[in-house]
Amino acid sequence: MSKFLIAGLGNIGDEYAGTRHNIGFDVLDHMAKEAGVKFTSGRLADVAEMKYKGKTLILVKPTTYMNLSGKAINYWLQAEKIAVENLMVVVDELALPLGKVRIGPKGSDGGHNGLKNIQETLNTTNYPRLRFGIGNEFGKGYQVDYVLGKWSDEEQKILSGRIKLAADAVKAFAFAGLQNSMNTYNPK
């Protein structure tokens, strides 16, 4: 099967643009821009379709808000007849340092409400995901403020190169497979 669903998690609305929680949207925006395709409003998500080395990548940014991401992902998996192993979810990760990228075949939701909803909706934790490190530079009780906060100027300097790296890792997943992309892009 040469069709893949790439789901970037985030929240819609200007107040969430440029926040750490929206890194999934940012990675997909980068991919679409690089491929010269535009997102259009679709059912439960903004959608773009791009080609990469003979593969078709359906990029979806759920418009359901983070906590209901599974609804949009499940809809697009069904609509495009894509198997769950050809799904890649791009998500922010507090447990990784800023800009670190980690690809995995499965895993727990790690307290992430978007992943929790996907797990509940798809009834499995066995779906590939790319976790993008946003760091955890916040005091006790300030996690929500941090996650929904805007990137600092210092973070911005690191970000664009790391977003490109994450986009390249997603394309490698589609082209070369999960194991090869993990071998290439996961920190040693």
C-alpha cells in the first residue's frame, strides 16, 4: 500500500498558533509548503495531499481540538482506506528535550489527551507516532500554561531546523518504512 495518513496534532484557532502544543500542525504545514500543496477544509480536519517518491501522503490537521483528535483520524483512515500501520501521528512531547525527535511503533498516551483519545477511538496503542520534544521548562502546576505557551525567541532559533528534520523523518517513514526511519532518525 502506498498511501499514508499523516496526522499532526494541535488546536485550531489563532490563540493556539505558534504554541508548543501545536508542533504537529507546524510539521505538517512545513511538509505541505515544501511539497507546494495547500490545506483545504475537510470533514473534521484540514487536509492536504502530497506525493513523495511514489507514495501518497494524506496530511490531516484535526479541527476537533486536541482532545478529540481520534475522531478525525479514524474518519480519514476509513475514508481513505488506510491501514493503521500506515498512520503516523505527529505530537508534542514533554519528556523529550526541545527539538528531539523520536519515532515509535506504539506506546502509551503518556498523559497526552490527544493520544489518549486516538487510543480510545482506534482501540489500540499500536500505531506509529513521531514525538517532537518540547522540553519541560516549567514549574510545578504550570504544565498547561507551558504546553499552550508560545515559543521563546531562543526556542524559535532551534525550531525551524528541527521541524524540517521531523518532516524528513515522516517522509522516510512513508518511503523506507518504520524500522528504517527509526534507525535513521531516533537519537542514538
